[in-house]
Amino acid sequence: MEAGVAKPGPRRPLEGRVGVRPAWVQIPPPAPCIFIKAGNAPLCERRIEVKPTGPTNPRLIRMINRLEKASRVNNAPIWRAVAEKLRRPTRARIEVNLWKIDKYAEGAAAIIVPGKVLGEGEITKPVIVAAASFSSAAKRKIEEAGGKAYLLDEYVEENPKGSNTRIVM
């Protein structure tokens, strides 16, 4: 064999196809297969490994589990909705600026953000904001306006029914 020339892999004959293709064709090895019996004929079901797209942060996973438990125990569907929003992949997670919270804070005792609060804009009303995380500027501006910044699992303990709150996305 000459240097630099690859050695061909195993070949299998194609029966009954002489004239359509060459007699010998290279065939890749079959993928792992699980056989399931359906009626009289076995079916082959291929399994594909899929990378998880949900949260991998242990703190966030604990927060989601606490929200789901609070939803079941207190019969409060608001916490289930927030937990579902937090289960999204990172690229689809919610980020809300302070100007949007200020805009929708009228008439609500608390604002819930199922994601991160960012410090863009100003907040003029003293409002309670509960979120999965805060930027340092956002937390500082909320507290300067006379409001409070809670993590979601802390706020669930304070308001287990989730009454008089508004979800901002």
C-alpha cells in the first residue's frame, strides 16, 4: 500500500442490484438499536442522546422545586407559572429592566419577575420586587426608591398564596 492512502473499510455485497450500483459498496456500521416486539414483527427504535436544555444551576433548580411545592401546598397557580418560566433554556430566559417594572407597578403590592432584573431606567415607586436574580445596580435602585428586592423563594415564604402580585415579563 502506498504512503498516504487510506485503507478501505469492510465491504458487503448488494444482492440483486448488479447493474444499478457497483457490486461492492462501503456500508457504515449500524447505530445501536433496541428491539421492541409489536405484534409478530420486531420494530427497531433508535435512541438519540439529547443534551438537557433546562437550568443546570443548583440554586435555580432548588428555587424551581420550592416554587412548585408552594404551588401544590398553597393551591397557588401563580408559583407553578413562574416555575415553568424559569425552566426555560438560558437563551430564552426573561430579563426585565427597571423602567418596565415602574410602568406596571401601579396598583400591585409586588412585582414578580421570572428571570433577572436589570438596572436600566429609574424606579419612582416603592415596590416589592421578587426575581430569580438581580443586577447590583437594579437592587441598589429598588432599595433607594424605598422598595425591597427579594429572591423568589424568599418571597414565597412571605406571601405563600401569591396574592396582589403581578408577573412582569
